[in-house]
Amino acid sequence: MKMVVWLSLLGCPSPTDEATEIDIPELAERIRAKHQQPALAIAAVNSQGLLGQGVAGVRRHGDAQPVEQSDLFHVGSCTKAMTATALAGLVEEGELSWEITVAEAFSDRKEEIRAEYLPVTLHQLLSHTGGVIPGTSGQEPIFETFRENESLDPVSRRQELVVHALSQPPVNRPGHGHSYSNVGYGIAVAIAESQTGREWTDLMQEYVFEPAEMKRVGFGWPATPENPHQPAGHYPGSADPTPMELDDPYRLSPEIDPAGDVHCSIESFALFARMHLRGLRGEDDYLAAESVGFLHEPVMGDYGCGWMKRGIGGVRASWHNGSAGSFMAWMAVFPEHDLAIVACANSGSGESALQEATVELLQALSKESASPAR
């Protein structure tokens, strides 16, 4: 899809007879080839809707089957922003409070939880300031407990995660340090599930996917034995990308799915970013602009709740990246330019390609020099 965008949409001087013309599929193919990625997908939106999208490459390295625009990509830790959005919806409805504490949510299990964690709030868990162990490698001893008991359903696993994780010493003093934690997001959702009686997947459907009009979205790896005709993830670290087999046993441990296990099409991904773009521009939508601003406001350093606020080449932005090892995703929102850009690769080595695609599209649309923030 070639897109023609009037610069006035981006807060730039109004054009007279000219428009900026961006061939997104060409951009995707050029950057994909440069960075030797199997496939790349890119999309841009403004507050009114989709500006354009494009995909390039193949679903699986060594196979000629091309990637399609409706194909699904795993977005890894960009899921955190979606989970935080769902919980913000519950807060707006009065079913949750940002200040609910571990002690209040799990009063019947307080004796199993270290005293340091009892005053930790939902907001601290979502902003990685609760002192909770990371759970970012998937190999930590805490996950052994769950591998030995596969019969537990995800909700029960998250309830057990609370006591297993919060019986360990904090990595820093809760409320006084920032430590990125997948486990913290699992515990945050355990609070929501215990307070509402609803499962995370249902909350995501009701409070994120439906209001954002994300029609191509789900959980887990896109390609499965039941649905093989989707992009395969590829492991980095060799001359040729190594595709995941359909029966590859690697997956996120279900108790931390809320930290990183959503897949979606590039268009659906862009529509999620649009929800946040509108809020950051002061527009009340499904979520009030105040709620969106709260999620993006840094608590320590540049991290809020599922979003980092850091400039990209001098342009103010909120962004996040995500990877569970075999895909890479990137989303960036530029409220002053009424623009959001998302990009995905089906390889764990794709981050530099996605940054370059984002920056080039930003440069073209905002007419400002930009480079990836460090």
C-alpha cells in the first residue's frame, strides 16, 4: 500500500500542491533486505485512523511463501502496555484501584508473603518499582515449580506465582528502585483476576482488543500445528535465521503471559497505538485522556506502565519494544506530530531493522531529523 500523507496532519506547515508520498512496502523490503530479516511489517496511524501499512519477506526462512498483510506477529513485551491498558479500564470502572496493595488483594495469604511486599501497590507492579524478581530469562528456579505442575490453569498459576515470588527477597527496596519484571505483571494480573473473577484473556478482549478494533489478535505463537500458515519465529545467532518448528516446546510460562504473549496483525498493532496516541493528545476515547496520560507518566527514570517516555532524535515519544526471543516488535507514539508507528519482524535479531524503519518513516512524515534513542 502506497500512502500519501498531507504534512498538515502531522502539525507541520500546510502544503499547497504537494504531499509526502511514502511507499511503505518498498521501505519494508529495503530495510528487511539490509538487515537480513525473514519478514518485516510496518504501519503508521494518526488520531483519525490508519495512514498506511506494508509487509515484505517470507513467513519462514528457506520457504518461498510470502508474508501477507493480515499475517500475525508476536509482540512480546509490548503486551505489557496492553495489559496495563486493560487494568486502567477496570480502574476507570471502579473495579480496581491503582493503590490496592498486595496485602489487601491477598489478605488470606499474607503469612506466606514477605513483609516488604505487603504495601506494594498495583501501580508499583506495573511500573517495575515493586522490587519483584525479573523472570526475564525463563530459566529462573521459580518456573520449575510450574513446570512440575502442568495441570494448573493460568489463573491458578498466577495465584501461586504471588506466594512463590513474594516469598523471595526483593531485588531492591520496594518503591525505591526500578527493576524490570515479567513476574510483576503476572502478579498485577493476579490482583485483577482475584478482584474481578475474570481471566486475563477475557479482560484483554473486553478492555483492549474490542475497543481498539483489533480484529486480528490472539495469544501465543502465531504459527501452530493447528494454524501453520502464519509467520514462524526465528532464533538469532547464526548466519541463517533458524525458524521455530511448529512443535517447538518453547513458550512463555503461562503465569507471566500478561507480560509478553500477544500476537496480532500489523494493522491491529497500529490501532492499539492509535488508542494511546488519541489519549496523549488529550482526546477522551475508550479510556479517558487522563488515564492514558497516567500510564505513560514515568515513575522512575523514563518508565511508566508499559511505556517508556524518551525522545527519538529530538522528537518527544512514548515507546516500547518486545521480544520473546524469536520475534521482535516496536511501537512508538509521537503525540506532538499526531503520529504513531509500529513495526514487527519474525526474528529475534530484528530490533535494529525496526528502529531504522521507525526513524525513516518519522523523518519522512515529520520532516525532522531523527535517530534511535539510546
